[in-house]
Amino acid sequence: MTFSILVFDPITNSFGGASATGNICVGAWVLRAEPFSGVSASQGADPSTLWGENVLKYSNKGMSAEAAITKTIQEDSGKDRRQISLIDKSGNGSVFSGMSNSPIIDEIVSENIVLSGNILSNKNVLASMKLAYEKNHDVELVERLYLSLLEGANAGGDRRGLFSASILVVSEDKTPISLRVDYSKKPLKKLKKIIDKTNEKSYSNWLKFLPVISNPYNSEENKKS
């Protein structure tokens, strides 16, 4: 029901994810991220938000992506109807895809990038997303993730069409970015409008003076003193 991309950007030390689906509220259901744990996407016929949170908890404790997923799913009798992907805090990725999810199911794991999907139109969707992300290496992370989603949709995306889309980016040095379109007949078009608003100078300059993990007392007043 969903296609997702998870990434670690070593240049900005950021974790990011983007998802789109033929259902509503993909941002609330699928993506989870923490700067010291990584980024996850939990999706499928019967998605578990607990899976997405638990793999990050285990990653934070030092487990690899593969080990975190194995521990999370091992006792879940419903796992064959779920799909989980993770990039752990070291930038390594892994995916579990239950075979009772509706076809087409697919996954790609590469350096600093993981893609996963189910109810896809074809097996080219994720490969197209990966290529779009990699060829747009010179643009900001949020924009790269958006372009990846857009290419996935252009390649066929969710075979039911799209009704929601989201992007999530976290790091120690910047404020988190969580952009969501919960329901629309053109969710990617609306998502792009939100991205454009966040890029306006008044907003982007304001973000520079907000507290972040690496500078928890940041403020505009501190810059003046």
C-alpha cells in the first residue's frame, strides 16, 4: 500500500525518509526517526507503528539494522502482513517484507539508502526512486527525497493511485522537518507547495535561531549578545 525511501546523509549527518500511499495519513503511520537512532518505515497490509518505534529503540542500544528488525518481528504472528525498513544509527540498512502483503512487493538496500514498497504497479518503482535520489546529489535533502517520491509516482507508484505523502528529516544540528499531506487527490503537488513555503527566506532564517540538539539554548537574542 506504500512506497518509501530512507536515507542517511553523511554530509549533513542527517537521517531522512519519504513515503507515499494510496491510503490516508501516511506520515502518521509510516515514518519514525531519531538523530541518535536512525530512521524507519513501517508499512504493509496491517502496518505496526510499534515496529517502527521498536527498531529505533534497539538501534539506539547498539543493535545493527538487521538485528533490530529480527528482534522486533520475531514474536509477531502477524508479521507476514507487515513490512519494515530501517537505517540504523551507523547508516546501515535492512528490510523485512512479509509475503502476505499484496503484490507487487519490493525492496532495495544499498549504502546509506533503503527503499521498500508493496502494492506497487511494477518492479521499476523503487529502482527509479533510488536513481532520482542519487542523481540529485547537489540539492537539499528534503528536495532530494521529494524528487525520489515524484519519480516513484511517475514510474507507477502505488497501483491504487496516491492520496497522502510525507517527508521526515532529523539531525543533531538542525530542527526536525516533518511535512505531511494527509489526504489529497494530488498529494505530491501539495507536498511540493509545503516544501516551497519552508524554503522561503523568512521561514528558513527563523529556523536558524531555534534550539537544536547540538545547541539547545540557541536563540536570536544569543546571536545579538
